[in-house]
Amino acid sequence: MSDYYEILGIERNATKDEIKSAFRKKARQYHPDVNKAPDAEEKFKELGRAYETLMDDNKRATYDRYGEDGLRDAGFSTSGPFDGGFGDLNDIFESFFGGFGGFGFSDRATNPNGPQNGADLRLNLEIEFEEAVFGVKKEVKITHLETCDECGGTGAEKGSTPETCPTCGGTGRVQQVTNTPLGSFRQITTCPKCNGTGKINSHPCKKCKGDGRIETERTLTINIPAGVNTGSKIGLSQEGNCGKNGGRAGDLIVVIYVKEHKEFKRDGFDLYSALDISFPQAALGDTVTVNTIDGPKELTVPAGIEQDKVLTLKGAGVPYLGNNTKRGNHHFVVKLKPAQNLTQEEKQLYKKLYEINCNKKPSSKFIDKMKNVLHN
Ligand SMILES: [Zn+2]
Ligand SMILES: [Zn+2]
């Protein structure tokens, strides 16, 4: 089990800035171009996994509560950005810290003034067992970036236009040569003058402080279809962060967590529950009332039923996701109730039964012993 906080060498309550700077430091230390130790590559990949998880609020919350396995269960990818290989250290820093559209690893920016797609957002949503079975409409509050209505996304005050950065000529990148004990490195880094935007905004819009986007809280109604389960994902198109320079907005991905039911267990679209049966019911058979997701229903218990035998109510399970005319089944697992705390009358009846079954009278000592056996 890897501890992401330990890997980055940070406290559990570390801020994003602390995570970023810890990652920068460690990535420099362990990048396989620099560090030739045999485990450097693995350490570097681990760093990527830790960074990616802890920089994403939803992933981090899931990781804090349920660990790496929890991430997997929730449908998050636990592979890091370098698991399929790692690039040049400078490219990595650029794509991580270049300042374009959040911290996605996928949106590597080449032209800082070209369209930048907005980042997808994730929302973990916990729902009741019954809500997952029958579907539900949920109102959720989310915060995402929207195009600033004051400046229309330019980031510049009305009447002013950002100028092309003289340092980088609008590319957002500059070349540097750094001398290190391992030789000199030609680095392409984010332009320090314009922070990679390629523009100098001398009159930034007051509302968005020059970013062109503002954090906005929205209430969305999410239609959760019948049959979802923990890990099911619902995509809301373009409800993620808005893009820049005409780029497409990201999506909002809602990841469902279903609370446990106190009585039913779910496996796919089938439900399971225990069915307590007394010895006489097991011997003679009975019709019993059982709880189902639709409410009480009658279930026939055949005579001579055994412990752990499964009785099934067809179609009383969970509706199939995407095809609600079909439903799973509800299975009842027979549990024979131990004959505890027998009354005098019950004891007499069991004695009688014993005499018939075994062709002899039980000793009183045996009755006590039998009670113990039946307990188990
Ligand atoms: Zn510049
Ligand atoms: Zn603005």
C-alpha cells in the first residue's frame, strides 16, 4: 500500500500549493534522466500517481476515506500520468504548471492563445439504497469556472486589449540554459514575464482579475436512472470548467456512491437477504411474509427446507440500468433459528419427536446437550 502523503513528504492537510511544490522538488530528484538509481523510475511514477490524486479534490477525499482501493472501487483510474512512460522533465513541468486550464495532464498547451478546453470536474454523490434502485432526481450545488461576463473572457478591462508579451513574442515560452552538476540543460520554460499566457494585460478586468473566468456556484438537477450502483458515472455535458479562447467547456462527471441497506445486500441487479425459519416451519413448510424492495411479499417455504438453501422471488430485484422493464431477482438464504429458551411445552414436544425419530427416550441430560447443539 503506498501512502501518497508520505511519497510527497507532506502533511495530511497540505494545501495545493504545498503539494505542487513538494511534487516539483521530488520530481526533480527522481526523474530518471537525472536519477540513475534502479528504483528512481518507480518512485517517479509513484509521485505522478500521488500528485494526480491529491490535486483532485474528489479523488483526494475518496483516497483519504477509503485509500487506493477506494479510488479503484469508485471508478477512478489509479494509474498515474507517467505509468505509460515519462517525458522530458521540462515538458512535464510545463504541462503541470504552465497555467493553462487547471492541472489536467491531458491539456498540454502549445499555443497559449489558441482554444483551451476547460477541465472536466468530478462530483462524488452519495445516495440512498432505494434511490439507486428506483432512480431519483437530485439537486446538487457545484462550483465551476464560467466565462467572465464583465470582459467576455478576454481578462482585459473594457476598452483595453492585452498586448503581445515582448519577452516571449507571444509564445508563452522561453529557452534557458541551466548548468547543473550533471551537465548543462537546455530548458524550455514558461515565460516568467507573462506566466505563459503570451500576453501582457496591463488593465486586467476587475471582476475576474484578468483570468477571463470566474468561479460560479450553480445548482444542477441530476437525473439518476434506476439501477445505478456505486461507481456508476453520469456525465453532464459542458458543466465542467469553461474553456478559453473559444475552447469547449469540460464535462461534469458525477460518480455515484450507494449507501448500504440494513437488510438487503446487492450483487449486480440481484438482492440477497437472510430468511429466519424455525424447525417446525422447515419440517412442514410454510408461507411467510418477507420484506422486498417493493414492500412485503409472500414467499412459499417448501417442506423439508435445509439450512443455507436459497429461495428466489423472480423479478423482485433491481431494475436493469437502461432497461427498466427487466429486473433482477431477490434471493432469500434460509437460516434455521436455533431452538433456544424452550418452554416446558416445547420441550415435551421435542422429547416426543425424539422418541419417534430415535426409538428411545431422551435422558434429561441429553435435552440440555441438544439445546447446545441446536445453538450452533
Ligand atoms: Zn511572455
Ligand atoms: Zn473578466
